[in-house]
Amino acid sequence: MKVLVTGAAGFIGMHVCERLLCRGDEVIGVDSLNDYYDVSLKEARLLRLTPHARFRLVRMDIADRKSMEELFAREKPQRVINLAAQAGVRYSLKNPHAYVDSNLVGFVNILEGCRHAGVEHLVYASSSSVYGGNTRTPFSEHDNVDHPISLYAATKKANELMAHTYSHLYRLPVTGLRYFTVYGPWGRPDMAPTLFAKAILDGRPIDVFNHGKMRRDFTYIDDIAEGTLQVLDRPALPDPLFDAQHPDPARSNAPYRLFNIGNHQPVELMSFIEALEQALEQTAQKNFLPLQAGDVPETCADIADLTAVTGFAPATSVKEGVGRFVEWYRGYYMSA
């Protein structure tokens, strides 16, 4: 297939593109290579993709309406994976406009492009952050998620609503994926594993929020990428049993679906840090702090729907995943 992947130079984007290329798909990668974090890391990721004859990079901001219209008209992709977004819960407290430009304006440009190009299936990244103030675990796609606690989460919830509108009006098959705490090789430098590893190796204390009383559904990047492709290959269908009197947020009488992708085995933050300490063979100095604004004490994914539809369930343990991350970290940051 010809697949357009936005955010191709990103953490998840690079891994998804690699899998698509390895199985023989043609990939049109879109990325603005903005400087939210170290551009050289994005460029290094792209070096893993550009040698492939079936990969082409288009350097473009998805918020650029005219350029996106021209891209879709020119390329006519069969399927689209939208992974471009302004990421980060905490950064949204400082720079809200960046989230509106990329996550809202950019996303409507994606939807319009898919609509006019007759795309077979749009898969887009949502986030576990949409669960916001929910306290019932595991988090289910069938639960109401109308209480986000960060602007980032609100934009991802808005994406789900926008996607449903286009699915309803234009019968565009769309599937949203709520990713849970993704980690692994080539991860962003502003994410906890890289921040922790660098501080530990430098002999500096790491900031441990909520005094360490956090549980996260840490999900290894290979599982995220595999789950994304499994869903891509199964375009959303209308639910013939959808009941408008008792609407289910996860499905519709339009071709619209939502899935969690998480390891479905939450791990204490202190256990994750311990795994990192073991892999680095060094003990962390810890600076215990209160829970940050916009953060939640626990995440846990219910993946029953994902497994029922695709037969896939993430299964990489934190010990194994952290070990692979540290191996990459040493090779990338410490080999020079």
C-alpha cells in the first residue's frame, strides 16, 4: 500500500515507518522537524528510513493548509497514519498555542485531505491522557472521558470528536489509538527514561513526582508500532448494534473506532526506576516532589477490544524493554 505517515521523524513515527517499509509498503513521511527537542535526534531517526527506496520524506508542517491540500492531491495515499502532534502534558501548560496549531488546525487539515483523497482508513494517535480525572481502572474506551486535566489531553479528546464528525458526514473510516506511556530506543529526550538515564549517569538526582507513588502502564515501542499496523490493516466499520439511546463512546453507526494500546500491567514508578538502575548498574539519587499539575497518579489500559479485533496484545516486560532502551542509550549518547 501507499501509506502517508505524519510525524515520520518522531519516536513512534520512525518505528511505524520501519515496520511498514519492512513489509513492503510505500511510505510518504511528513515531518516539520521543529525544534521542540533536539533536531539531530530526529535527523538520526530519518537516517534509518531514507536508505529505503520506498520511503520519501516531505518536510512540511501539517498546520500549513495549502501545502497539505497539495500533498494529498499529489500523492493520493491509500491509508494515513497521523502521528504528528505537539506532544507533552507539561509543555502544554507553558505553550498552549503550539497545541492548537498542530493538534487542532493540523488535524483538520489531515481530515480534509483524507476526505478529498478518498483515503481507505485514517489511523491517528490519541492518548491515555484523555482519561483525565477518571479514577476507575483499567481505563476502558467505553467510559466517558469528558474531564481532561491538561490542554494536551483536551486536544486529543477534540481529535476523537473531529474524527467522528468526518466519519459520520463523509463515511471516512477512522480509528483513534490511545497510547499508554510509550518508551524504548529512540525515545524523546524530554521523556522520563532519557531524563532519568542521563541524570543517573551524571550523578545528579532525578525528580520523582507524587513522592514516587505513581503507577504507569509503560508500553514498549515495538508493541505500540505493531498494534498500530494491526489496526491500520483493519479499517473501521459501522457497528450494526450501535444504540443511539445509550451511545458507546468507542464505536458508532459510522465507520469509527477507538482502541487502547497499553501493556495492561501497570508498574510502580519506583519499580521502573529500579529496572533502569539495574540496567545502568548505578543507583539513582532521588528528589521526591508533589504530583505535578496536569498529571495523574495511575494509568492502566483495558485492551480487550484491541485483542478481540486484532488478536494482538502488548507483552514486552519492563525489565526487557528497559534493558533494550539502555543498550540503545549507551550506543547513541555515549559511543562518541
